[in-house]
Amino acid sequence: MNVIVMKSAFLIVFRNPAYVISSILISSFMFFIFILANNFSTFVTVIGLNASPKLLLDVTTNGASNILYAAGAALFSSIIAVSILSGITISMIIYQLRITRSFGGKKNLAGFGGIFGGAFSSACSACSTTLASIFGVAGGLAIFPLKGLEISLPSIGILVASMYFISKGLMESGRCKI
């Protein structure tokens, strides 16, 4: 991958504070979604009780710490990485849409595949059965020796590749020259 292309596109996109802020907000939202997906019944109960926002924050914090404790630092770090890369990728897609008036096709869809893969592997094997059951493999992640990192690491790779192709497309479009 051409690091210069990515660096140039990053500088162009993220020199605008609106894209930095959107990236931070999207990353935070994605992290919350990953935690929510693995503690869905708890969140439904808290919302059903019309609980205070502080209790919702406490449930989110406890959900994150439970994932860290149950799955370990490596998988928790991959959740953070997927969240951050998702925010950056989506912000770059938004920039691309605004500048080139083009979605970018399959390359950008791959980024969303990486985001979904990150969500799929975003917790311990027992917690991920909610998402895994969509594919009929409830408990399927339990057989993996790396506790779901087998899915999370390729998701990170897909997101990085997606950012590269978005960067390359922006630079080749002629609209983002330095």
C-alpha cells in the first residue's frame, strides 16, 4: 500500500475540523454499538425503566469492562481499533461523497463489511452468540483459539484497505491535489 497516498488524503480530509469531529463522533458511536450489541438485554431493561442517562453510562462502562475482563486486552484493543478505523473510514466516505459526488462502489462496501466483521467479533465468544446466531453458528466463536480475533484482525485489514482505496480514489479524482 502506498503510505504517501493515504497520508496525503488524510491531510486533505482531516484538515477540516468537521471531518475530525465527525470521525470522533462516529468512532464513539461505533464503540457504543459494539458494547450495546453484546449487552442488548441489559440496555433494553435500563431503557424500559426510564433510567437516568448516568445509569445508561454506567451500564455502557460496565459492559466495556466486562468485555475487557472476559475477552482480554487483545480483543478489547481490536474493538477500539475497529471503532476508530470505522469512524475514519465513514468520514472519508462522507468526504468522498461530497467532493466527487460518487459513492465509490465495491471499495466502500468492503469498508462496511469490515465494520460488520468487527461488530461480529467484538466480544467474548459467549457474548458474540447474539450476532453469530444470525448466521446459525451460535457458540461458533467458542471453537476459535483466539476468541474471535480470527474475525477481528481481518476486519481491521479490510478497513485499512478500504481507507487506502478511498484515499487512492480521492487522489486520482483530481479534486484532492496537494
